Amino acid sequence: KAKEGPTYYVRQVLAEGDMYVGHRGIFEYESTSHLFDATIWVDASKRGLPREGKDSCEMSPTIHHDFYIDNGGDLWETKAQVDAVYKLILNKKEAINAESS
């Protein structure tokens, strides 16, 4: 559970870096998603492994995310998706910066 509220660990990570990986709870996600330029769901469900239990991770692809990456194919397919999302996020940031200039 969060040490000092749902934003504690996210703020700790963002104090040292630009990315937070691994929201586990819906409340934490909803309380902190405004801190990010984008949220991304990376889905490996096609690998045939059982889903993690809700007692460990409440998150799912049905929760709103800005981007979805299918990590069930080969490495090159996943890399292409990551590259495309990266470019879209950069373009979005450049557009916002241009508007505020």
C-alpha cells in the first residue's frame, strides 16, 4: 500500500526520472495519471500466460490509456509500435510547447 497516499511512489520515481512503469491499482492510476504526458498499456496477453490476479494488479487494458502496445508478437512488431508511440508523444509535446510560446 502507498506509504503517504496514492501519489507517493509515483512522485518519488518522477523526482529521479521521466517515466513510471507499473501502476498496480486503479485508485493510484486515477490519482496520478494527470502527472504524465501519456499513459501506455503494454499487453502481453497473447503469450498464453495466465492473467495476474486482481489482488496483485487491478489494472487492465479496458481502463483508459492514451496508447496501447501489443507485446504478443515478435520483437520487431513491438519495436515498431514503441517507436510510433514515442514519435506521437514527441509530436504532442512539441505542439503543446509551440502553443505556449
